[in-house]
Amino acid sequence: MEKLKVNVVIAGRTYPLIVNSELEEEGMRKAARLINNLILNFEQNYAVADKQDVLAMCALQFASKLEINSLQTSKEATEVLNKVNELTHMLDDHLK
């Protein structure tokens, strides 16, 4: 598979990237759009003068969403596993 060269602009700077597929390219472009929209939102709603501060706020926003989703998924998996175990015990009791 041929690698693709992609240029994305984040906070006014262009970053050349190499991706493995069109799907990765689409993902990179969408991520760059989300970051730029979040930067614009932070700049409009907060008195932030330094781009580094805005980028740090963006990183925190994305990382915290990822962690929250991970924690929620883990909690749901535990609940499903507990329910499956409960049902297994009920079936075992019924079949005895």
C-alpha cells in the first residue's frame, strides 16, 4: 500500500504528515478541523493570548474526553461481565 502525503494546518501552522490510507488521511483532516474549531472557541471565550496555552487547553480537552470514555467503557464492561456471571449462575442453578 502506498503512503499518502498530507498537509494539515493547526493554529495557523502547516504540518506535513505521511499516512497509510485514505481513511487515516480523513481522520487527520477531521482531527485538525476539530482542533482548530476548539482553538477558535477557546480564543473567543477566554482571554488567552498565548497559542501554547490554547493548545494545552485543547490537549487537555481531548485527553480528558478520551480518559472519560475509557473509564465509562471499563465500567460498562464490568457491569456486562457481572450480569453474564449472574445469568450463568442462574442457568447453572436451574439446570442442576
